[in-house]
Amino acid sequence: MNKADMIYDLSSLWAVTKEIFPYFDRLQLDWDEQYRICLEKLLVVDDEGDFHRLLTAFMESLQDGHSKYYPPAAYRKPKAYVPPEPPSFTVADGVLTIRLNEFMKDHTPYVKHLLETTSGLSLVRLDIRSNIGGNTYYAAKVAELFISGTFESCQKWTQAQTAIATAGASQLVCYSEEEIARCIRDGMFTQEAIADAKSTMNRTKYETYTSTHGAEGQRALYEGPLQLLISRSTMSAAEDFTAMFKNTRRATLIGQPTYGSTGTPCMIPLRCGGRAQVVSVGYRLPDGTEFIGKGILPDIETDAASV
């Protein structure tokens, strides 16, 4: 690689992240300054391996499980890909346990068939302790078999920026404190407008919404007792799935806190042959409970292997 391509790749990561990352209000760093520091280091990097390690550290500074750098294969530690096991089930003493290890495809027909053909059910357990996630749409389709009507998963937010708002904010934040005070006295703008301008320029102005699933009047196929088994290996779309049952109190959550990382990552191909991803959506439970970096808490905490 030549130096120009290295600089281009670092700059691409900085620019895309600045536009879409939803957690700048939580970071104890200035992203622009972080870029300047890494650029300074990059200017003296000669070894390509050091370059990839620099990009890895740059993305790790975001402290987010869904934001990371993947170097080219030649610079990765060998790691065999082990595909998640397919869905499975057991039935014992009226308890149907359905194990789902991913939501990369629609498992609704499989789960629906089990619910319709298993007689004498007294309890259903959904085991997602090893679920690596996938697509929240597929997760919600399974949840609809157990939750009636409409239901929520997570409160979400994205950066809310427009060209005109950014341009206006850039002008306001250039004013001195004396000029700002005078303009407020003269009624040109308010203190709230200044705060809004600062949040725009700091990339911490957000648009918030809540994801809703199901349909009004829709009846669940199974409405009996339900348990959801979770662990630290329950992640991404599986955490959205967990949130659906946590919010509705439709199931008892048993096990360990979940992994604590979900979001909609933006994929960034790079000239160096590597790629990166940056989370674009912030998440919390609808009641305001934070779980990114912490995990969704079970109702009953227990050794996951003992369930």
C-alpha cells in the first residue's frame, strides 16, 4: 500500500463514523482530535501490519461492540468459522424447549409447526443462550407467535442532521460569548438555539423513535406460560428479541445478562482490502433502561448451563 491509500482509508473511517455514529454524547474523546492523533501516527507508519493495527485501535476507541475494523485475511489471526447449529427442540413432561441459535432466516414455520403439533403443553421455553443475532425482522416474526397485538422492542435514535441546519449551526458556534449574549438580548436567537447549534456541530443531535412489531388485533398462536433463556452469548437481533418479551412481560427471562451490543451497522469497504463497520442506530429499552455495554438483565439470574 502507498501512503495516500492509507490516509484515504483512515479518513474514510473518520468521515463515515462522524456522520452516523449515535453515541458521541457518551464518549470521553473528541472524534476529530482522535483522527488527528491517528493521522499523525500514520505518517510515520511504514509496515502494513502496523497500519492495520492502527485502524483496529482507531475503531476500538468507539467502545462499541458493533463498530470494528476487519483487516485483510493475511493480517487476521486464523479462526475457523463455525456456523450456528440449526434449530432444535426437546419435549419432556409437557415442557417444549425450542433452541434458536440465530435469526439469519425465518424460523416462524418451524416454531409454528412445533406449537401446533405438540400436545399437552404446560410450558414453552425459548432457548436463545447461544443466539448470535441476524435480522430483527425474522426475530419479530417468531415473537408474533407468542405476543398478541402490537408490541415494542427498543427505543432508537439516529443522528438528525441536514445541510441547512449544519450550516446555520456552524455560524452560531463561531460567535464569541459576548456576541451570543448580545444577540440573545436583541432577540435574534435564544439560549436554546445556541444549545441546539452546539449539539448539531458535536454530532449529538438525535431523532428518536421506537420500533413496533406485530399488528393490531393479531392473536398469538401460543398464550400459555413462557420462559426465555438468555446468556452473555445472546447478542444483536437476539437482544431485540429479548427486549420484545421484556417490555411486554410476556415471558420470564432466565439466565445471565445478554451481550449488550446491537444496532444497524454501516459497512465500509476500504482500499487496503480490509473493511469496517460502524453502528448507525442507538438503542435502549422503551422505558429508558440502558443495555448497550451492559446487557439486558434476566428476571431470574442463574447459571445458564443449569437451566
